[in-house]
Amino acid sequence: MIVRKNDRVVVIGITGKQGTFWTEKMIAYGTNVVAGVNPKRAGETHVGVPIFGTPAEAAQKIGVDVAVMFVPPPMAKQAAVAAAEANIKLLVVLTEHIPAQDAMAIHAAAKRHGARIVGPNTAGLVTPGECFVGIMPAFVPSVFKPGRVGVISRSGSLGTLICLQLTRAGIGQSAFIGIGGDPMLGTTTRDALEALEEDRGTDAVVIVGEIGGVMEEAAAAYAKRMKKPAVAFIAGAAAPPNKKMGHAGAIVIGDAGCYAGKRNALEAGGVVVVDTPVQIGAAVAAQLKAPA
């Protein structure tokens, strides 16, 4: 799930306003966008990229490693299932508000065909200095800087803020993994943590969490076994009991998913938890300097 500059990317919905804007940004940054998909404009070229009628056609004629979707919720199921059936192994599903039944169908198709889903409702993936896939401001040097600290976040905006704080502290990032904010995700915080633990270019990890759900608690259990240090910030410390946050997946029910529970679990797993985003830089720097 860490994208590389040689990965071949197809943009589903490339000709729309957002698809066009972000495809141009991805290409300018170095992302290897090799194709677009729009059944009504197959055979054309858009922003210098050939357009195919289906993901399968693009995969067969050019070869594709990653698909990113700029499509509305009613079309998301068809687009994602078609990409999985085309044996594209990484699907970045930016779309939010996908109906539950459609999301289930997407995950089932990915499982059948061995594809990894990032999202739904993800802001995407960034490998600073190499490429990005999605809608993150990878091209803003004050936010993203190549380095050796991986960042995991449900939220694109919070993830951007944390990367900004790291960059201001002189700490670059090896990868940003936006797992997404919907209830049924294809990639969890723990999945991303495992990927960064195995990544040779990553020396430490930052987890950006939110109240609701139990993904941070599951990640904490894995963090106990990690060799790399981890630092976390959990949004929602001041939220009233049973508060639902902005993301569809961030729902607190009783004691499950509350701020205290997440913080306690992470700290028990050896993760340093900071109170505010501005403390991230100093906390990560201290962990990188600490003896192994």
C-alpha cells in the first residue's frame, strides 16, 4: 500500500473536474499515470493520458498496478468491482457516502481477486519526493518532505496537519497512508502499521486517530511487538460522551472507542501519545534519538 514512482496508475473518472485537476497534480509530482477510464470518451486522450472504456482494457493494453477513483457514490461499486476484476491489486477509493451494500460488494470483489482496498473515503497515499495518488497536497513543500517517518491517518486534513508539524520540525516522511473514514474500510490502522513496520525506508511511525471504532486499540496490540517507535495523536479528547465525530466510522458507543480507552491502549502498547498536534515533532524527534 506504499506507492512508488514506477507504479502504473489508472484514474477512473479522469475527465471530470476533480479527476482532471488531481491527475495533472499527480503527473506533475512524478506519479506514473498511464491511463484514464471513461466509457463515453474511450479512444481519446485527456491531459496527455490515453482513455479506455474499462479498467480491464487499460490493464490489458498498458498494464496497471494502482487504480484511483474519482467517481460519485452511485458509480463506485461498478468502478471498484471492475478494477478488482481487472486484477489491479491496489484500489484507492476516494469516494465517500457509498451505500453499505455497495461497499460490501466492493470488499467482496477485492477479496475474490486478491486486491487491496484503501478507503473508501480516503484522501489517498503519498510517498514524498516520489509520487502520490489521491487528493493530498504532496506538492506543497511546507507540508510534505522526503524522510523516514511513516504517517497513518483516517482523516486527510488531520494527516496534512501532522505532516506539516513534522516538516516544520525538520522531520521528513517516508509515506502517508490515508486509510479513510468510512465504517467498512479495506485497510485498517493495524494493516498500515504492519506495512510501515516492514518498510525499510521507515524508521518511526505516527498514528493519527480519532475517537470511535476500535482500530487504534487493535493497532496498539500490534505495536507491542514492533521494533520501530510509534507516536500517536488522537482527536476528540474534549468530545462529550457518545459523541459522533465527522467521519462515518468514528462512532463511540458506551466505553468502546472513547478517547481514554484509545490512549490507554496505545500507551500500554509502548506508543507515545501527545496531547496536541504541535507536540508531534518533538515527540518523534525524541523517539528517533532514543536508544533501541
